[in-house]
Amino acid sequence: MRYGRLTTLCISLLMMTLTSPLWASKKTITIGAVFPMTGPIATYGQESVNGINLALKKVGDISIKGRKIRLIVEDNKGEPIESANSVRKLINIDKVNAVIGSVASSNTLAGAPIAQQAEVPLLTPASTNEAVTKTGNFISRTCFTDGFQGVVMARFAFNNLKKRNVAIIIDNSSDYSKGLAAVFKKEFQRLGGKLVSQRDFAYQQKDIDFKSLLRKVKRKRPDVIFLPGYYTEVGLILRQARQMNIKMPFLGGDGWDSPKLQELAGPKGIKNNYISSHFSPDDQDPMVQEFVKKYIKIHKQRPGAMAALGYDGMLVLLDALKRAKSLKSKDLALAINSTKQFKGVTGTISIDRQRNATKSAVVLETTAKGNIFNTKVNP
Amino acid sequence: MNEELLYFFYDLGQYLINGITQGSIYALIALGYTMVYGIIKLINFAHGEFYMIGAFVGYYLVISGASLWIAFPAAMLGAGVVAVIIERLVYRPIRHAGRIAALISALGTSLFFQYLGQGTVGADPKTFPPVIEEISYEWGEMMISNIQIIIIITTIVLMLVLRWLVSSTRIGMAMRAVSFNHDAAELMGIDTNKIISFTFFVGAALAGAAGVLVGLYYNTIEPMMGLMPGLKAFVAAVLGGIGIIPGAALGGLVLGIVENLVTGFWASNYRDAIAFGILIIILLIKPTGLMGKNIREKV
């Protein structure tokens, strides 16, 4: 019985950790956040959670319906399997009232069916793939969809940049990338543009060598390249493309919008490309400027789109909690889905019947000093 | 010659150049796998992490102003020292507990370093400063950069040094003796613990060198960077014949070239599938690897 006492201690500790959320949930409103705090898209998760915490801080130490708000952050490492596990853990063990998250659409898509089945509202602040909210009536989002984003970029390429021949490079491991590419392709062809290759050029998440791929792209002589990927791979693709004398502009989506992109692509790679995104810290709206100022004060850097989206997402959720008839999940979902004309830093958010937000997008030009506001597009 | 055929040969040449570069990296990592396996029959799945550690040691030295001439050997030394400590703390106590225990400890060590890295330096990729300015030499449609040349030459030099170390020095002779028969070597008065530590050191130092070279080549490093190359290097070691030093070098090169040809002429989606497919085929057809001899295991 040498380990007797230790074992008892361990078991009692385990019991405490397992049971504590049960009694805690009676006195608080628990919100679970599922975000990539580590892994290849870690800056997104970190920025989102910074935004969420800033939103909680803004409303202060309030209590809604006599209960305090408690936030539990789970790391999904940017992986679908981990996302599903995190959502399951939050619902079954922590008994959360609602889940906020995640960023990458493939991650949210993995967790959404679990929340839907358990009838716990899940609000994603940043996943833009069309399929996400189709999971069911408990799943909604406070950002625009790829249907909108892809159309914006296709029109920008055709009308503003006057490009006619596009090559499309997709991240084969991402639902977001594939979805966005499909929408872009359709709209660009509808406008009268051409694809240089019927088959998309493809890579995988975590690849680091794109030279063979880019060689094939270069030979097709496109005048613009659409690259709806995430910043880790995009940064390297841009760097390697410029080294190989591929000079045409690359276009991307909100997946590029991270301060890491500038660093990874290098000064030569970053120049002369355009992305669509949710938010620009250069927006002169006083509400945006107040948010930017507060964010810089705490985190010592300018907020990216994910920070703004996390901030807005959390504010919408808190607003819904206040408006909901009761804390029953059905009432809460109803309150979230009936959000109308909510003024956020990423635009005015109204959630439509498909539980998607209709709001404006911005087109940014990427430069070595950060992304510069180019134009704003309304739905 | 028509244009298409010309393009084909240019492509082939380019994929070979890229393949040899990547293969050199795999080979450097695979050498450590094979040496450790050769001496204590342990598949050290933590080996990819030594490569990551080397890259980070190099990175922190370079950004704090050290020249590459200091950062590069220091990275090798750093990775080597960590490996020796791990061997002493993790593998030595369970050396006689069977191979499964050692294998699982190796996996645990690997995860430990991956998450320690994410916890301390952060999970986001770091940009390795471009200390050597990249210059490309073009020939028709083929391109080779000065960094690729540096990688290939460094790999060759390190391999020659290793060859000399193993075949012409006293400690190399002792390594071969321990690998051949551990107990007999001990009876002959060889300090086997010291030799095993030294083997870990050399293997990890080579991986650390590979880490810095990759940092220079792709300009990006992150704590999980050791995972895939570690597994690929394991495939390379098995491909060449695990435990056989020239086999690891050959296996690395073959794997690097095959991967680049698959990505280039076919599609990058199949690259990893092909790499691990090779592992399965080798294990089925010639389990001792390309350079291995078929020896019946003594019962």
C-alpha cells in the first residue's frame, strides 16, 4: 500500500475536477470557446480569444439573469478531430450553455453536428464555408460566407484589376479553400474570364516546398492567381513564387489576414497582392478606432480580422443571452438567430434565415507594412 | 526536339535538383535513426525533435547576432547535448525493459518536445532570417539556388566526416563493436554506455545540422516541424536498410527524388501516400532494405 495515500489523493482530485463544472454551471453561464491556440493557424485562435476577452471586459463584470459569465477556452490545434473532441468535452463535461468557435471551416464543421445533436447553440465568429450553418438550427455565424467573399474577389479581379486569365491554387485539406475557389471560379467565368487550367493546382496543409507546383502554374501563363489558403502556406508560396519570377498579383481571402503573413512572405513576396477580409484597422469609424486603441493597449499590436470577429461574435452572444426568454438552449438559439442590425466593429450584423450574417467585406492590399484598405463592398 | 519534350526534360532536371536537396535533408536525419537502431535496436521516434531543436538553437543564435559559422556548429552541439541527456534520462533506465517500452518512451519523448516547444516558443511559425542571400543560377528552365548547393555540399561533407569517424577512429571501431555484439564488446573493456551516448550525440548533431539547413532553405521553422521529416527519415532509413549507414544516405536521396517526381509530374496530394506506400512495399518485399543482407534471425 505504498501508493495508497497518493492514489486516494489523485482520485479525489479527479472527482473534484469532474464534478466541479456541474455545480459551477448552476450558478454561472458557461460559454465554451473552441479555437486553434496552437498549430499552423494559431495566430487566428489567439487573436479570436483576445477579441472575446476584450468583449467580456467591455461589458464588465456583469451578470445576466442573475448569473456570472464564465469562459472556458479549448485548444483544437487547428485540427478537425480535436475540434470535435473539444466540443464534446465542453457539452458533456462542462455543460456549457453555448459554444463559440471555431475559425477554420473544416474545424467548425467537425464540431457542429455534435452541438446540433446535443441542442447546444454554437456560434462561429469566423468560419465562412457555406456548409457550416446548414448543419442545423443551433448553428449560426456572425461573419459573411464564402459565397459573398468569392464573388467580391472575382469581381475585383475582373473589374478593378482587369485580369482575364486566372490560375487557382487550393489547399486540398481545407473545406474553406475548396469552397471559396468554387465560388470564385463560377463568378469569374460568368463575367467572361478564363481559367488557365480546368484542374485546380493543389497543395496540403503543412507543406513547405511549393516550387514544383508553382512551376506548373507559371507555365500556364495566368495574369492573376487566386490562392484561397491560410497564411502559413500562403506566406511561403508568395516568397517562393517571387523567387521564381512569378510576378502577377495573387488574390486571397480572409485566410491571409494575419500579421505573420508579412513576416513569412518577406518584403518581396508580400507586395502587390489583394485579399478580401472582414475588417480593416484603418477604418475611420469611431467605434472601430476605439476598439483598435483598446486592443493595442493590451496586446501591443494592431488587431487583425480574427480579433475583430471574435469581439463581435462574443458581443452578439452576450446580447442574445440578455434578450433570451430563458437560459434554455432553444430560447438562446432563437435569440441568437433573431439578431438584427447589431452594430459591430466588422459591420452591421443581421442574422438571416439561413443563420448567416449579411454584412460588408473590405478589399485590402498587402504591403510590407501591413494590409492597406483598398475598397469596401456591401452585400 | 519539340517544345513538350524539351519541357519534360527541363522539368525532370528541376525535380531531380529539388529532390536531391530534399533528399539530402532526409538523409541527414535518417543517419541518426539508423545509427541509434544499429547500436541499441531502438527506433528513436524522438529523432525528428532533435532536428527541430537544432533549427531553434540556430534560429535564436542567428537572431541574436551570431554569424552562421558559430550558429551552425552550435546548433549541432545543442541538438547533440539534448540527445545525450534524453538518452541518459529516458532510454538508459529502461534499456533492458524490452523494445516496446523503449518505443513507447520514444513516442512520449517526441510529443514532450513538440508540446514543450509550443508552450515555450509558441506554436506560430518563426521566420528564419535570410542570412545567406539567395542567388539563383538558371539554365534554360532549370534553376538551382546557392542555398541548394550549400545544402548538398554540407551533406556530402558531413557524410564523409561520419564515414571517417566510423571506419577510421578508435571510437568508431568501438561503435561498430557495440553494434555487432553489445555484451562481447563490454567484456572486451569497451565502456558501452559511453559509446551509446556518443552515438546519440553524433546522430542528433546531424539532425540538428539538417534543421539549420532547412531554416536557411525555407526560411520558416516551428515546433512541430520535426514530425513529418522525422517520419519520412524513418521511411528513408528502412528503405536503405535500417542499421546500415550508407543505406540511410541512399534511402534519403531516393525518397526525396521520388517525392519530388510525384509532386511534379502527378499531384502533391499523393506525395505522402507514396512515401509511406514505399515503406509498406519495402517491408513486404525486402524487409532488410535496399542495402541490407538477408540474415536469418538467430533464435
